[in-house]
Amino acid sequence: MDNGKVDTPRKLALYIHWPFCLSKCPYCDFNSHVRASIDEDAWEKSLLKELDHTANRLGSRELTSIFFGGGTPSLMPPRTVDALIKRAFSHWSVAPNVEITLEANPNSIEVNRFKDLKNAGVNRISIGIQALNDPDLKQLGRQHSANEAISAIHTAMNTFQRVSFDLIYARPHQTLEAWRQELAQALSFGTEHLSLYQLTIEPGTAFAPLYERGDLKIPGEDLAADLFEFTQDEMRNAGLPAYEISNHARPGAESRHNLTYWRYDDYAGIGPGAHGRLTIPTGKIATKQYRAPETWLRGVCEGSGEEESVHLSQPEQNTEALMMGLRLTTGLSLSNFSDLEQSVINPKALNALIHSGYLIRTETTLQATPMGLQCLNAVLKKLLCP
């Protein structure tokens, strides 16, 4: 206590990674793995141990969100979800509106766990639908049918307080009219949030060699741009405007956890490959956990699953804040980054990008325009000092 005032704990978001999937989707470059068998007791014990290690390092915090990601965390035993939530709550004070999200697939084995996951404390579900027709689901390597997807959405909305689901567009051979019909169907379910991602071909995925050989064709730049612009307009008209490049929500229903990333606030990550950004007395650090599941387990047994923890310089922090903040439609608040232009932004490039209609600069924010959001990686490449 100082001068009669009590210090407010710094806010914290917690990410927990479950690395296992039933199969590997051909477009996926996430840290996901298929294993013939999983020692669920060993994984629960190790995740709890790593959570304890993280909490002991951080001290007093206010927990604003927990996000179970993957992989496929709906394959995690509900008892493990319950144990992790209870342990996190025991370590930190909990925000009154704490958001607890879990990613799920619409397979029946996972949908049957929805009630138990809710009882464990999950209050927001994010379902990986990806497409609403069987041929495209098959091409995307998904293990569910369109009927299973629709059933899962209905079950989720009857179970959880908050529901979101993902779709991928700009798929092979997809037309604007086909996407128009599919998006209308998606909106008809009435969820508060939709994540709509353009298909990108990532190195190291099963799709990459097919694309390079010309055996997999996706919409060209012009059609992709038309699909993006149509999506933004349609979602805005439906009352779910974009608040980030690929994320749309009714006002107030934005993912609080993901906003932590994009606003460059503090988050801790545990589990294979999980990253964190944490403010400690000596400055801001970037943490990274061992990526391979077996390596991570060995690390935890020996003390911690953390592979790396490095201090970030102010220019490094500014660069990361810029790259994350410009993803938001509201842009990056400049109030906490007054030296941004002096440290990481190329002033000539900034002026050119504003003049060309890719960026907007106000007294308090730097924002990407809708045109800038479509090609944000290229904008950032020009904007950032070499």
C-alpha cells in the first residue's frame, strides 16, 4: 500500500496448448500432432506443473481470459480442463467477466463433451467448421460432415453462453456466388462471432507441394480481393463488423483473449510451442515453450517446458506492437508508443502509404484502411525500417 492506495494487479491472459489432433489438415501449419496413444494423466500433471511454474514467476495478476487452443483441445479430458481452470483461479485474482474459450471440432465425440466442458468452467466455444458443404470439407481434410457441423453449432448454442465458429474462404474453385450463399447460411445460425479466414498456402503443409506443381488452384488476386470486400460488407450489414482482419463480432462480443494479443498486453503461454509476452520488473520478455510434445514433457520433468525467455528492446516491442495493432480495424493506439516513428517506422514509407490510401494517421492512432488490411503484410514490409 502506498499513500492509501492499493496497486491494481496487472491484467493477464493465459493460453494453454493441447497439441494433439485426430488427423493433420493439409492447410494447417499450427503446432499439431497425431499420436497413436496419449498418456492423459501425464499430460494433465505436466500442464499443471508448468502452470504452477509460470504463476510463481509472475506473482500477483488479474486473470482476464483463458484460451485452450491446439491442436484440438476438445480432445482434452474435461477433468483436465477443470483442473487447469481451478489451478489458474487459485494462483491469480479473477476478473468478474473472465472469458474462458476452448477450441473444438464438430465431430460427435467432441460435441458429446460440451456439457462437461461447460461444467468445468468453459463459457465460450470456438468451433472449427471451415466449410458448410461435404466436397469442400473433404478437400480441406476435415473429419466431419456438413450435417455434423450444423448439429455442433446448434448444440453449442444450446450449451454455452458465447459461441463462435471458423470458416475458410477463397477455397479452390470457389466462386463469389457460392461464398455468398455459404456466408448467408453461416449468419443464419445467429452466433455472436465469426472467424472468416482466406485460405493461404503455407510452407511445410500438405497443400504446399500441390500448389507449387499447379495441382491445387486457389482464387487469383482479383477474385480474392472481391471475396474479402464482399465479406467485410456483408458482415457489417449483418451487424457483425470486422474488428480484426479475419474476425467479426456483434459489438461487445469480440474475443477478449485475442484482443490481448492485438493490443500487445500481457499473456502467458503454456504447452508445446506456446508463446508469451510478459512484463516483469526488468522489462518485457518473450517466452517460448519447447515445440515438440515429447521434448516439452521432458523439459517439464526437468523443471520447465520453457525453451527460451528473452528481454525485448524498446524497438523490438514497438515493432511487435505495430504488427499486431494494425490488424485491428481501430488501429494502433500511439499513446503508449510515442517513439514509434523514431525507432521502427520509415517516415517516407509512412507518408507514401497514407497518400496511397493504405494507412490513416490521426493524433492518437495509426490505422490500416480496408485496402491496407487486404495486403497488410506488404504494408508492414514497406513501413518498417530495414
